[in-house]
Amino acid sequence: MATSMGCLSCWSFFWDIIHDDEHISTVPETESCQINETRICAFPNDLLLQILHHVPTKEAVATSILSKRWRYVWPMVPRLEFKEDDSESVGWFIEKSLQLHKAPKLDSLVVELGPHCPVDVDVGKWVENVVNRGVKELDFNLLWTAEPTGFPKCLYTCNTLVDLSLSNKILVNVSSPVRLPSLLTLSLRFVVYKDEESLVSLLSSSPVLNCLKVDRHKDDNLTKFTVKVSTLKQLHYNTTRRKDGVEDEEDVVEENEVEDDDDVHEVEDDEEGVVEEVDVGEVEEDDDDDLNRSLVIDSPALEILRLRNVLDYCLIENISCLHIAKLGYVHNPDHKFLRSLSSVIHMYLYLTKPMVAWCNTIKFSRLLDFYFVPSNLVDWLEPLMYLLQNSPKLQILTIDTDSTCLPPTWNQPSSSTIPECLLSHLQIFRWGGYGGREDEK
């Protein structure tokens, strides 16, 4: 908070100088600009760097033409961000900017190359440049037309790297020796893997890894995706059917966040407030070809699990510390899968036909907050009652239905079959999509 307030103060001070009528209203415009330029140039380097830190890199570089004073300021900014802007010269611009950048350490490099970028640019050279300067955050998104490209071995032995994000046309080719002793967060979005061993080596070489985010194409080149990390606390996993990683609007249904929970809010990043799930009405009719592929999770410290559109067979082992589970569509889950979730405190569940058979067999003794979304192919009320009977401490219940859901089949329960949580613990009940129909009442 102190840092944010400091940055706001810098901007406010900067803005006041430029727009202070006392200083500029009585002099010609060109003269006032010269005065303001002189005053700004008198700022210490630390203040100028804070200002440029909040300016796009392209504009920060452009300040070098203002004066000799500015020429030597931007090369010291700790963060560089280059995003393709339909210019074929973006590769040349990045190359020259990295050559001129003089800061002894570079905290962050963000690069996004689009389809107009020449395919012969040497991204490996850029990676070597920043690794040699102790980069902490590295984010590469290659959307170009070239084939997937691998990165130099030095990336996988970087001692300073804390946050690594690799997206799209990138080949994960990891061979020994590998060591990422500081890596806390790893994001792998629609990348290509040389083989399963490359993934295993990358994860096993990260002894303090805390958060893993994975987006995969349904038909990528890995049959078995194994997440075995003893330190991992958060796992976000999603599969899409589209090879370009973009889902059609008609294939997406929105899912509200579990509210009033600080832990859940801390999990969210760029998707705060909304989680997207593929509409599974069509997916559920698939054959069992997907079961030739598997997702294996063996991470004993895992506290937060978020699964979206798991089209493979899912095997979960050794996650007794799990507190938050957010489950979108999971293809054909078995009893062992659901039983592994029995320790959760906060759960979002998309109920599908294969899950119904297990609803009355799993005990959720710690569950306090339950967000329930039934598939439109499921007669959902009886399974929900079983889940409530097995959740004696439940305090918050949210049901989210729409007009396409099957009408609930209601049988008036006797007093002996009313779930304990409804009698003693439930504090908040919400029903999203309630229409007031007779069957709903």
C-alpha cells in the first residue's frame, strides 16, 4: 500500500507542475514548456524512474529524444514490456532496446509477438540477455506464424527467476542439468512439450514452486500430464478444444465466484469475479477416447485446486490439505476422485451425470461454503440433498440454475431426513436463476 501511495504521489506532483497556473499562465506556451522541462529534468533519477515505470516501454524509450538528461534515464527502468503492435519492426525494436538497456539488473521482461513479427528474430538471444542480468519475472507469448521455438538451456538454470510464463508457440524442451531454485509461479499456456520427461524435469527442478497454471489443447502431444510437486499450493488447470486456445462465446457459460471468502479472492488474478466454464451439454456425449489421456495430481501441500474442462481421466492422490476446490466439467470422475475432495472447506461443483452415483457416499465434514451448479442433463435435487446430508457444518449454500435445467423432482422429506446443516448451521442461502415456477417453489 505504501508503494502504491508513493507512486500516486509522484504522479500527482508531476501533474501539478505541468498544470500549475501560477507558473505557466503568465508566460508564452513555448517558454512555459521549457520551464517545465527544466524543472522535470531537475528531478532525481529515482523519481524519474518511478514515473517511467508506469509508462509503456515504447513511450519510455521515446523520452530519450527529449534531452541529454532523459537519454540516460529510460535504460535504467527495471521492467521492460514489448507487445506486438502490427509492426514488422518489433523484433528490431526489442533487440535495440535490450542492447541500450544499461540497468545491472532487470526485474521483469514481458514479450508478446504477433503474426506480423518476422519469424527469424532471435528470441533465445533476448532470453540469454535478461537471464545474465538476474531477471525475476519472464513472460513470453509467441503468437507468430513460426513453428514452436525452444529457449536456451540457461533459462532452466536461472537462479533469480521467480515468475515464469510461457504461452503458445513455445517448445518446452528441458534436459539436464535443470535447476530453478527461486521459481514460485509457473504458467504454461498452450505450449508444446518435447516429451513427458521435459514436463517432469521442469516441475521437479523447482523446489519452492507454489503456484502452477496450465492451459492445454485437447489434442496436444502429451498423453499423461503429471503434476508431482511437494511444495505446490495452487493448481489451475484447463483444457480447450480449440487449437488456437480461444473458445467460442456459445461454448462458454459463466460461473460466479464464491463470495465472502478472502481465501478465494486471493486465488483470483486476471479473472477476478468471473470464472469461465465450457458448456458441457455437448461434451458429455463424447466417447471414451479421452480416457486414453490422463491428468495425475500428486501434491501433498496443495490447498487450492481449480479444474476447468478436464477432458482426460483425472487421478488425484495425496492432497489431504485441500481447502478450496473449484470443479468445472470433469470427464467421467470416479469415486476415488470425489473422495479426494472430502477435506475441502470451500467448493464450487459442476454436477454431471457421472457424479450423481457418488453423491451419497462422500462425506464433506469440513465443508462450510458450497456453490452448486447442475448440468442441464441432471435431475439435480436428490443429489443435492445427499450432498447436504453429508455436509453437516455447511454455512453458505448457493444454487445456480437456468431455464435449460431439468425441473427438480421434489419429495417432501420427513423430519428425520432433513439435512443437519439446514437445521443448525446454514446462515446464507442463494438461488441464482430462480424463476418462481411451481416446481421451484
